[in-house]
Amino acid sequence: MIFKKLNIKNFRSYYGENEFEFREKGLTLIVGGNGDGKTTFFEALQWLFNTTIYSQDTSLVNFSEMRKSKMEVGDTAEVSVTLDFFHDGEKRIQKSFIISRVKDDNKGKPVFKAGALSFLGFNSDGVERVPVDGGGEVMVKRYYDSFIRRFSLFKGESTLNVFNDPTALQKLVDTFSNVKEFDKMVDMTDEFEKKSNRQYLTECASDKKVSKEAKFLETQLDNVTNNIQDLKKDIKNKQESLNLYTDRLSKLEQDEESADKFKDISDLLENKEKEARRLRALSERTNFNTALLDKLWILCDYPKVLNEFKQKAAALSKEKRRQSNEFIAQKNKELGKLEAQEEILGELANGATPLPWYLPNEETMEEMIKDGICKVCGRPVEKGSEAYEFMLHKLNDYKEHVKAKALKQEKEKIIKDEELFKSNFIEELHNLSISLGGNREEEVANITNEISDEIDFVAKRREDLKKVEQEIQDAKDEKARLLIKVGASEESFKKSFADIKGIFTQKEEAGKRLVELSDEMKHLQDQQKDLEAQLNALDPSNSQVKRFRDVHHVFDLIAKAFRKAKDQNLRDFLNGLESKANEYLERLSVVDFHGRVHIYQKIDGQMSIQLLSSNGTEIVKKSGSQETLLYISILFAIRDFTQNKREEAYPLIFDAATSSFGDEKEDDFYSIFNGIENQCIIATKDFIDHGHLKMDDLNKIIGTVYQISKAEGYDKENLASIRTVVTKIK
């Protein structure tokens, strides 16, 4: 589907007829400032392609205020959006309605009435246009269905991530890959394998050698197989719940009235959830258990205990000082006695320098005196002689030296004796009692008020949180009702409402639960493979049983081969899509860091997209421009694949796709279209600087450029004076 020409007539700010011609390949750029009509251009396309809107009230909203202001009673005007496109020939779709000014009310205010919507489709036979049965609705569904539009029509950057829907990529694979072609063959070969296995087991029962073991393995295998089937149902039910949510949401996006309301509810829900997170953090800011000790809250109700603690700490400190003083005094007293004895000993020596007291020793001196001979010089010593008195004096001097040495050792022992109190616990207690006095004592006294204030604060935050959580639930309920109204009958309202509420809850935990179920599935499948291997390894004695075993083995290999081929085809498709997306990502970000796209199938079977660093680290917190580049690269790649796989082309249409880009990235973004084969239409204000077009930059663009702007002379307070002017400048 290649867009050729778009005509917008009396649609909102587009007064009269306004025409755009699009390039078949490359870029058509529509440049306009805020309020000039870019978004209206985009919404005119959305309105045209929406096959669910037939409300006259909606039609009145889309009617040009300027055209309305020029009508008299009895006048009529047409509102229409017409698209000429090429798809196996020239075609046209046109949606329109007639507005009539029927009368003025009693206050002179004009009353308008919208006629029925007309939605027509035409084929061109080269001479004239031929109406198509089913009109524009059939043609839109045939050539530009809602699934393709999800990958084609983007209003702002926030809508680029169509892959937030976990089923989007899976649907893309099913639509554009060859995986579906393998499904029938896989199902058929699986059935052959099961039948041959059942026949083999039946024959095993007649073989005495293996019948008992075969029966045991069969029972075990049946149990595991049944568990696998039950688990598959659980996974399927969980996935179907998510698909239901996604499908309802997809239908909602196609309904303009509901979409606006849905966005309002979603914005409200986001704000309320943000407020709930804030209140939850405030209500949990204080850990009352740890605060008992960390903040001394445990002292809050013990002022008497605190006072008694201070008194006891002071008494202990005083008692320690008393005992320490007594201990020191006692030591000094003992030292004084020793020093006095030392003085006496010094007098006995008469101040003379004594001979070495250890020569000779005490025993030798006593022996020489007893024997009457000096055994040093060999001379005899008579009792009473001068030599005898000398030796006797020397013996006494020796004994005094021994006493002096003993006194010295005792004195050193007293000096070196340990202190009475080895630790400083009493000082620490006393210091703590001092620190808890004064300002600290006042703080402790105020702890009761602090705890009371904190409890009241937390209680109020929890009360506020409870209200916000109820508002969140109300918003979710309203969201559910809105989804139900899109494609659900009134009769099924109550049941659908209950289902959809359950889906909201399921969706929040579905990812985690699906992984858990997949882990269980892998474990059971490993058990199944092991039992099958044991069964195939049996060696029956009956030749016919052996033949049935061999036949089953062959069918088992065939079934596995088809399953493997299906998986390989899927991997090839995803690898090709990933490679093409990385080509575009490289072209879109020549200078700046961009990472690389990774598209893969998760354990639970769902497809997923990541942005990875070259070292394999996933870039979780992506910047706005990184995220936009990622999604646009994938969308370009998908666009190429649709054309290559199905020979069907469709345009990429963006409204304000680069608002998070810097100037350098904008240059990269637009330069890519200079050689692109795809049709692309972009509405943007990127090339406007203080109300003037940046022609130097526009001249670098290879493509068609339109400028849209408000006609001069409009009244800033009067909507009816605003008209969008379309000018082709390139």
C-alpha cells in the first residue's frame, strides 16, 4: 500500500480543501510549529482508517470551526478525508459526512446536525473509479489492517514501543515468517509418533522378557506426559489471559473516543501509582524495632530509671576513686618502709665502698672461719686475730647485702604491681550518664512526643495510601469497564468485567509466573526424554516387537526433525530481523553510542527485544533518544521484511518522532531517508527556528517538503479564526 495523495476537507483546522502528495519512495516531510495542524493531519489519517467510528457526535467534533462560522440556516457543508493509494492498481478510500445548520435556538445560537457517515472505497480500471462492495471499511481491512497499522502509524515517541505488548512480536513472526507452514507437519508427525509408540507398547506386553519393565516405564511416562499436558494448559491459559488483555487494548486504540478516555484513565492511574509509591515510602521510613535502640526510644517511658542510672553511675565512680586512693596509699606505705630499711642498710656499710658481696659467698666464709684458715691466700686465721675479725666482718657485710637485694626486689614488685581496676567500664558508665544529662536529657524527655508524632505521621500516610490504593483500584475498574465496552455485548458485561479485572492482576505477575511454569516444564520434559530413552533401549526377544520398536524410533526421529526445523526457521527469522534492525541502528546513530539490538525467544516461548552493550550487558535504563532509535530501527526492519516476505509495502508515518533527539541525532535521523527505499511520512517542527524554516537543513533533504502554518490575522481567543494553510516548498 503506497500512499499517493491525501485530501483533507473541513476537518478541524483544515478549512476547505487541503491536499498532500506523497513520494512513492523516500521521505515526505510536513513541517509546522505548535498548533499549526501537524497533529490534526495525523489524526485525520487515524480517523480515516478507523473502521469502528460511526457516531454522529464524533463527526460534529471533527467539523471545521471556521466553516461552521460561515454557514447560514439551511446551509450544508461536507467534511471528508480522501486517500488515493496504490496496491495492485490505483485505489481510493474516502470517509465523509454532511453538516447542516438546521436552526438557531432561542438564544440565537446556531444548531448543527451531522448526517450519516459515508465510508467508500474505489478501484480504478484506468478510465474511471469503480465502487467496491463493502466500501472503505473492507479496503482498509484488506490493505491496511489494524495489525499493520500498529507497525506503521505512530503519534509521538511514546507510541513507538508497540512491543510493550508481549504478543506483538509473536504475531509479527506468525504473520511474516514461514513458521506457520511447519505447524501442520509438526502436528502430523507428532501424531504418527504417538500412534507408533502406543502400538509398540501394546506389543511389549506380549514379550515376557521386557513386559514388566515396559509396563513400569509406560506408567511413569504416562504420568509425566499428563503432567506436561496439564502444565501446557496452565501456560496456555496464562498466555490467553494476556492475549485477551492485549486484544481488548488493541481494539480500544482503534476507537478514537475510547482511546482519549483510556489515555486519561491511564495517565490518572500512573499519577496515582506514583503517589502510592511516595506514600508507601513515607509510611515505611521508620523501622520502629531498630529505633528502640538506635534512637534511644526504649528510654521514652523510663525517666525514673534514667535518674537512678545516673545516681548509680555517680556512686560507682565515687567508690572507684575511693578504693583507688586507698590502694595507692597502701602501696606508698609499703614503699616507705622498704626505703627506710634501705637507708639503715646504707648506714651499716659506713659509707665505705664495699667489696663485691658475692666473693666469697656466705658458705665459703663460714667454712674458712670454722676451719681457721684463709682458703684464698692459704694463711692460718686464729680466733680473735685481726684477720679473723676481718673475715667475720666480711661475712656480716655479705648478709646485709643479701637483705638489701631482697628489699629491692620487693620494692620493684610493689611498683610493678597491677592496678586495682583493670578496665574503664565505670568511667564509661559515668560518661554515659553525663552525656544523657543536660540537652541530651531534654531530648530523652521529648522522645515520647517524637514517637507519638512519628506514629501519627505514619498512620496518616497509611490512611492516605489506603485512599490512593482505592482510587487506583477504581481507575483499574473503570479501565476494565472501558475495555469491555469495546467489542463486548451488554449481556456479557458482568462476566467480562470479572474476567478483565482478573487479567489486570494476572498481567502484573504473569512474566514471573510464566518463567516458573516454564522451568517446571523443562524439568518434566527432561524426565520424559529420559523415560523414552529407557523405553527405546529395551531389548525384546520377539522379532515382531523389535520391528514395532524400530518403526516407532523412525517416527520419533522424523517428528523431532520437523520440530527442530520449525525452531531453526524461527531463529533464522529473528536473526534476520535483528541483523536488519542493527543496520538501521548503525545508520541512525553514526557518532553517538547506540549499542545493538537483540531479538530472541524467551524460555516461556514469548519473543523479547533488548538493547545490549558489546560486552553483553543489557542497557535497562535507556535514554529517550536511545529508546526511540531502538524502536524506529526495528520498525524500519519490519517494514523491509513485510516487503520481502509478502511483497506488500506500507508507509511509516510519524508525528513528532524525534522530540528527545539532539541536533546531531536529528541530522542522522533525516539523512537516512536520502537513500531509503521505503515510503515515509513525518510531521515535525524540527526544521523551524524562531518561527522561520531552516532552509539550509531542508535543502539537504532528498524528498518532498510541505509547510503547514496558521493563516495570518487569526484571533488568539477565537478558534473559528484559525485555519491551516498547506504550502509545498520542495
